[in-house]
Amino acid sequence: MSTLARTPLHDWHSANNGRMVDFAGWSMPVQYGSIVAEHHATRRAAGLFDISHMGRIDIHGEGAQDLLECLLTRRVSDMRPGQIRYSLMCNAEGGVLDDVLAYRASEEGAPGGGSPLFQGPMHLVVNAGNRAKLIDWITDRQVEFAARIEDLTTQTAMIAVQGPKAIGIVQAMADRPIDGLKNYTGMAAKVDGVDCYASRTGYTGEDGVELICASPEAPALWEKLHAAVVAAGGSAVGLAARDTLRLEAAMPLFGHELSEEITPSQAGLGFAVNLKGREFIGSEAIAQSGEEAHPTRVGLVLDGKRSPRQGYPVMAGDAQVGVVTSGGYSPTLDRPIAMAYVGPTMHAVGTGLEVDLRGQRLHATVVELPFYRRPSSSK
């Protein structure tokens, strides 16, 4: 019998041709049919994603804000009600434990920020594979800040609708103006009569909405959303297409572009660090690090049709100057692309390099990230 964790939507995935795989200890659908078709459905209409495996952590108590000020690389004390902020959690050496989204309750002073799903004023969404590690990390520090964390991951579900038609699809089912949400904000709302917390952050490079709801209500809500997404020309999307969408959008992923040995600036995430006038775990090491001499994250566009994979060497002549961290064939660009870490003299846009694909070298050019930006008319 499988010991993998299951989301509240597991039965739907299995009954609808989802090919289930082990992902960070969860049984998750990698695809329902064609990966390329799921990718294009998201870019052209809407994709429906079960992201319930991601960790959702509620933070209670008077010291909730101070606890996050100590743990996160970006300030949270200046966040407005309903604001969401991308940040990093680092170790004392300045290495990245995870990238996270910090939520401030949407209605200041109301229990749970106006949402029956939460009790605390602050919440975190973290990567599935790092959830247990981060809970231990936060638990070790919560007492000194008069805060308490509650892991809501299995009590709730999280569903994303992404694509140019996503906002309209969800708005048609919502009781509040979700289409008025600015990027990186959220609000409590009923969607098809279900209490949800709706946010607008994204992971695919498209506009979209994430909905957190109580686990028992997730299957019926998913069915309604799926019917609306299919009617709009979209489809359910598995992990494989989610990853090609992520790669085109150049979103860093822990275990690929991020690790406990990589600092934020090496990953090109200097914008997610606020050192001025504050201290947090890792701030001293980050401030003192000499990043110029370290490898840097770049984008590569390759000639040919073969796809680079994580771990493939990046070469300049006979010398290895870097390594691929994520790679694949871009359905949107119709060519192979990759993110890689390369040496400090190799990261300028336009630099010509090669990637060694198990003995065959393909020419690669350093390009600006992200690889894909949605058309300005759809923003």
C-alpha cells in the first residue's frame, strides 16, 4: 500500500487519466494526456492546477509579524492588509532554505483576516518538499516571539487557475471583485458558494488566481472550475507542463536554482533581500558575501532540438564553466532552453557557450530572463 500523501483531489486525478507519480512525498498527476497540449492550453486559454501539496502555514499570536521579520529576507512590517510578498528564508550562512510567499491577513483586526480558513494575522505558502524542514525551523524560534504556527496543509486544498482567461473564469463564480485584485494581493471570497482565500501571484508567467479552501469542499469546487476551464478552451494541467511553464517564466525552484549553498544574489534574487535597517537570520553573511566571484544564474537558448537536463555541463572550449539547473524544450519558443549557473565572466547576455548533452555539444547563447513574457495587451 502506498505511503504517499494524497490531496483532496487525488480521486479525481486517478479517475481522469492522471498519471500519478511521487512528488516530494505526494501522489500527484504529472500529466493527463499531452504535456504540450496542457502547456498551450494555459498560454492560450486557462490551465487548472492542483497545488494542494504546497505547504500552508498559519501564524498566530502577538509576535507573528516579529517572527517573520527574524526569518525572512524581506520586511513584512510594512505590508498592507491583503498584501502578499515573495521572500526567502535563509540559514545563518546566507544559503536559501526556501522561497516563500508571506501573506498578511486581508482585513486587519478581523479574526483570520476575514477568512474562516485562518486564525492568525500572517500566513506562509512554502514548497512541498521543504514543508517539514521549515516547520521545524520556525518551531525552534516561535516561542521567543510569542507566536505559534499551525500547519493547515492537510486541512485545506489549494487550486490555481492560470492563463489569459483565468480571471474571467473565477470572477464569474465569485461573490467579490477578484478581477480587481492587484498582483501579489489576496482577499477572502466565496467562489461557487465555497469560502476561499483568493490570491493573485502566479507561477507560470500568466495572469491567474490561487484559491485556498477547506479540504472537504475542494472536489466539488474543482469540478465546477474544471467545467468552466474546459468550456473556455483550457484543461487540467499536471506537474510536467507546470514545470515547462515555470521554466519559460524563469521561476527559480528549490533543488534546481535554489539550495542551502546558494545565496539570493547568486540566484538573481537580490530584489528579494532587504538589508537596510534590519537583521534576520543570514543577513550578516549575505551582507559580507563577495558575490562577484561566484557563479550566477543565467538563461540559455540552445540550437537544435535536443533538450538539456539538470546537471549537464556548460562548456567554453575545453573548460567547464557552469552547469544546467533546469532545462527542456520550450513549447512556446519551439526550441530548447535552460537555466544554468556559470562563472562570473560568462554571464553577459549574448555570450556564446556550449552545453554537453551526454557527449554531443550544442551551441548555447546567454539570454535575458525570463524566456517568456505574456503579451502586454493581456496584462
